[in-house]
Amino acid sequence: MKAIYLTGFMGAGKTTIGENLAKELNLPVLDTDQQIEKKLNMTIKEIFTNHGEGFFRKEETNILKELPTDDVIITTGGGIVINAENRDWMKKHGYVISLHADLDIIYERVHTDTNRPLASKKTKAELTDMYLSRESFYQDCTFLIETSNKCIEDIVNEIKTRLKYKGFGNK
């Protein structure tokens, strides 16, 4: 089965949904940010501080291409979709599911998170501008799932239903 890639803005629920979906589908889940941290032996914050966003984005593309493309769920960093090469890779090798949450919810989840170098200490307006600059990239997906005000179980069930409709699981 093709890979399932979860994309979306930071705080949309990719990691939580990915872990729960993996349990439901009995598949491993890999996180691109965690894989980058493991490969470079640095936190995302340290990578941004020491090497900058451009370096991180190159590593993000490299790790994406190193990960398996079958029988796996891959949760991605919020900015992976900025690069058209990454979007094309994910669409070619799997199902791209974009998770969307209301910006008020996202702001509450991320604005004080010091492990998110592009979000910590940003105003709501700044986060909104960042989201809007990426919005069309998030929409370049197999399907979009609204996560605001939904429980994890309902989101996972919606993904499973929509994947089945797309032929997921058919060899």
C-alpha cells in the first residue's frame, strides 16, 4: 500500500492523528522532524539556530526521499509543503492528507511552544500571515480534513473512510 502523508500547518494535529491512525491501520508512523533530529543529532530548534531555515528545508527534502513509501504513515513538518518538489514526491508515492484547524485553535496550541522556532512568540496576526502564505500548498493534497472541534476518533474514522473511497488497501 502506498504511504499516507499527513500535512498541515503546525498545531493542526498531524502527530496525534498520525499516531492514532497508525494504531487503527496497524502501520508504523514516522515523523519527518524526528527523523531529521535523529539524523543530525540536534533538535529542530538547534538546527534553525545553528544553520537556518534554508538548511533545515534541504534536510527536510532529503529525509522525505529517504523514508519508506509503502505501508507507512509519515507525519510532516508544517513547512514541508512549501517546496513543490516535496508536494510532487508525496503525491507520486502516496496519499497526501492535509489537516486543517481553525487559526484560533492553532494559535492557542503553538504560540508559547519554544520547540517550534517559527511559531514561538509570534503574534496571532503573524501566524495567520504565515498560514495564509502556505494555504494553497496545503490544499494541494489528496483530500483535506477539518480537525477543529472534532475528537481524534472521528478524525481517524473520516480519514479511513476517505482512504477506502480512494482505493487505499487495494493491491
